[in-house]
Amino acid sequence: AVGILGSRPGLAASTRLIALLEDEQLHDLVLAALVQPRVGRLPAILAALETATEPLAQWLVTVLTRMGRPEALATLGVALSLDRVEARRAAAAALSAVELPIPSSVLDRAARTDPDPEVRRLLHFASSRR
């Protein structure tokens, strides 16, 4: 089922995959499927980040970084502006751990203005490495 969903384009298939991400038995298969570029994948990930728990946000950000495509990395930058602190923390943690081609202006703005001190700290670190 995961392979079929992974090969399908569209928001619905990607949303179903994301729902399966928290199943430990399917976790690796789902991650591998989500990393594959498909139409609707990035909007589904972004929508899921808007309501994600901390663990789910971390997995979704992992998917975005593993994709490595410019659109996925742009989505990671967008995650820094979401209302959900779990999404912003996950994105900031990824950006502080791995140097990714996110514009310095995006990092600097979020590092100065994010309401969460942990996000600001992580992004200050990420900015200082540039």
C-alpha cells in the first residue's frame, strides 16, 4: 500500500502517506516514499506541518531536507513562518545542523523576530556559520 501511495501524485495520496509516518512498522517505507518527488507532495507536507506534533514535524522536515530539491528547501524556509512552533523548531533545528541553501535574509529575519527563544537560538547559530 505504501508503494502504491508513494507512486501516486496528488495531495490526497501524500496526505495518506503522512498519516502513516507515525506507524513504526511502516516508518522507513513511508519516509522513502515521501522523499520521491510527486505533484502534491510539498503542499501536503506544508499543510501537515501547520498542525504537526513535535515528532511529526521533525520527520516532515527530515523529508524536506532529504529531498534536497530547491522547492523542498523553499518549503523548509516557509516552515519558519508557520504559526505552529513545533514546525518552526524542527525547521530551525535542521538548519542549525546542516548548512542548506536557505537565503540568509530568511534566517536572519526569523532569528530576530521569532517569538520562540529556542527557534531564535537555533537560527542565530545557523546564521553564524554562514
